[in-house]
Amino acid sequence: MDSYSFIAPAKINLYLEIIGDAGGGYHELAMVFQTIELADRVDLRPSKQFEIRCSHPEVPQDKTNLAYRAGELMAQEFPQAFARHGGAEINIDKRIPVAAGLAGGSTDAGAVLVGLDLMWQLGLTQPELQKLAVRLGADIPFCLMGGTALGTGRGEDLEPLPDLENVYAILAKYRSLQVSTGWAYQTYRQQFGSTYVSGAEALEEQRQRFESGAMIGAIARQDSALIGKLLHNDLEKVVLPAYPQVAQLRQTLEEAGTLGAMMSGSGPTVFALVENQERGADAIERVKAIIDNPDLDLYLTKFAPRGIRVAN
């Protein structure tokens, strides 16, 4: 059985709107996902059982790791293939910041799904892999597909959008700062639940309004300047007041000559869009001059047109 290595990219949200209650404790969302070049490397080697190792000390190296759970799911779904081929040693070279709202755990799990499909010669289609992926997490189907996409429902209902080319992003995160995704959504529900749309017809009308809205039009026209102005994230309403460091970081990035800045997902990572690499490098230096904090990590990356792929 062959070994495989994968590039597993991170993602940001260019748009996140909480529309209503999807039931079961989940929210009905309208989002625009974007893959970026910042990525983990995931290596899979044949092994009798599943084992997991990671270069980052804060990433669990046991059955709680989402990538390990992806292996277990494949073994449950394809017991004959598991019995014939065995499991895999999963090695993660972690380059995506941990607990950053960038889908680092989700993209690693997606790489395991793709890897075992190849190692076990299952021949699964993209829709079949995505159906498995959503059982592990709502972000994983997009991590498999990548590029630019509209996500509705919990984020797993995906519609590809035109690829955004030659757009760069600055990512900024305080290494020691984490924000609980569960807390962010629960707090939003407590404060803004009265604004939720309810009923299938009203939800569908809201989704259609979003799909014909300004952000989707700006993406269709490849208008990065307008996209920067239209960045939107409902969760900022609860996270920024509770985490002034994140609010200051967002403001600093916005004032550093960028096209626009926003928190990604539930945070605490903040990103800003820039036209090119030179503008990005200049903006990073401006941020460093204002926020002189060794705990702050800054990255310059580029939009990517696809998700998980086999490494060269």
C-alpha cells in the first residue's frame, strides 16, 4: 500500500451572516468561504492501526484529534477495506495557527479522508467524500473542495463561486488568545435571537436575497476593492466587545492601508485583504510599529483556487 502526502490549506470567511435557527442547536448561516495558501502538510503511511503525530505541542495526538476521528469513520464505513489494508500513521506538520478560526483541524481531517480513499483504492467521488465529511464537521466539505464558495445551511451546502485571483491576505493572531466557537454562537443567540428568521419559506427567501446580493456580485466581477469594503461577520458583534485585543487588531489592520479587515469565523484571527505582496509587506510593518507584542503572529498569504491536494 502506497504512502501519500497532502497539502491541506486553511480557509477564511469573507462573509458570515447568521440567518436563523436550523434546529438541534445549530444556526442557519450564509457564508462565503475562501481557501488560502497557508497550509498544513499531512503525511499518511501504512500501519496496522491508526496513529497520529503532530509537530505542534497543543494539538492532541490521540483519539480526540479530528484527523484521527476521520480515520475511524472510514474504518467504520469501509470495514472490509480496513481489514484488508489496515490503518495509517498520520503525521501532521502544523503550519496553520492552532485554535485560530481557520479550519486547521477540519482541513487535516479532510486530508485523511482523501488519503484513505486513495490508499484503500475506494474510488469515492467528491460528493461521496463530502457526505462523509459533514458527519465530522460542517467546515470539512468545503476544505475538500476549496477555492471560493457560497455556503448555506450550517455551511455544508456548497455552491462554487468564481475563483478570486491575485488577492493577498494578511492574517494576524495573538498566539496565546483563543475564542470558543460554541461561546460565540451561544452568546449571539442570547443577544440577537429575536432577529432570527423562522420558517422554511422565510429562510429560503433570505438565502436567495444573499445569493443575489452585493458580495456575490463583487466576487463575480473580481472586484477585490469592493470585496474588501463588503467584508461582514455577524459574530464580531459579540466577540469584539468581549475581546478588546481582537477589536484593536482589526482596527489597526483596517488603518494600515488595506482593502478591508475582518475577524475570520469566531476568531480570534483577524485578516485583511491587500492588492499585492508589496502592499501586504508594507501593511505588516505598519502593524508591527503600532502593536509591538511578541505574542502577535503575522502571516502574508494568497488566495488559493482549490482545497486539499496531493503534495508534489
